Amino acid sequence: MKPPWPARGLYAITPDETDTGRLVSRVRDVLDAGAAWLQYRNKAASARDRRAQALALLPLCRERGVPLIVNDDWRLAAGIGADGVHLGEDDGNVAAARAALPAGALVGASCYDDVALARRAVEAGASYVAFGAFFPSPTKPGARRASPGLLAAAASLGVPRVAIGGITPDNAPSLVEAGADLLAVISGVFDAPDPAMAARAYRACFDPPSSTLAHGTTP
């Protein structure tokens, strides 16, 4: 199923943040800097706090036309009317999430370094697949490693391909060239001194290369 939102650019993922007001302020800056999608993720919060934080982020996303995707918990996503859910291998069944959410909802699946897993996820109703970690990740230092060739190998699945894991504006272009439609980033954005500036740097990785000939100059 083709996502109803443009699937190209920065896929920002929230950090573990206890202060909801600060979280909303930081996310607002990142969305205004051009993030294409947002995933709400907070591994440290209680179920009650996760619901409150996700509800606080929902109007920000609605105002900017950006989908809000909930990490791990399709029941929370369905309960607040979020735009989708992202599931890891231990977070539940893709088919169950697809059945519980509206037809146009996003259902994402972490596929790590396994194209066969991605194929099964798409067959079960996933609307995008995520591969990684491509580089050492401070969020998941023990994550299994993926190679850029996975992105090309997954092109035939017909859904957006998300790259995640240790991605920086310096190493991101190689993943975009390999076929990544979205770059999923947590610390590279939210741990940056200026998250909005960082978001713009990731977004720029999708800009077409400039050409001196296009500006009427000779090489």
C-alpha cells in the first residue's frame, strides 16, 4: 500500500524525554525545519505518559501535514488516532496492526539486515520497511549491522525503504544513493546543538546535486 504522505526525506524519531513541554518545543523546531515524518518513541516513559506525549505531538503533526507514527504500540496509535505504528521484531504482528488501524495508516516494520523479513512484512501489510543499523549507533550500540546493498535489493518490494542507525549528514548521501527513501534519525537530530539546523542538513541530503552547467557556466 502506497503511503498517503510523501515518503522522502528525514524521518525524525523522538528521544526519551520526560518533559513534555520541552519535547513539544524541540519537535516543533524539527518539523518546521522540514522533517517529512515523525515517530514518537519513548522507551523510558510509563504508558500514561506515552499517551499524553503522543497526544501533545499529534496537533503539531496535523498542522504541518506530517504523519505521526507511534513506536511499538499499535493499540496506542489506534487509541489516539495517530497516523501509524512502527513495529520491531518483538513488538507485535504486522497483520494484526494492519487490521486494527485505518486503511490509510502507516505500518512500518524493522527488518534489520534481512530482505526476506522485509518481504514477509510487506506481504502481511507493511507500508514501509526499515533496515539498519548501517553505522554504529549510540541509541542501539549492539544493533546488528546492515549493508547499503539491502536498500537496492528491497526496491522490488514496492514500498518506501527507511535507513536507520548511526546516520549523519556526512554518511547519509551514500544511503540515499543506494535507495533509501527516508533517513530515520534520533540522536543525530535531537542531540545536536541546534536540532533544526541538523534537520535541514539531513533534508539537504535528498537535494539533487548542483551542476555548474545548469547555471550557465563552463566546466
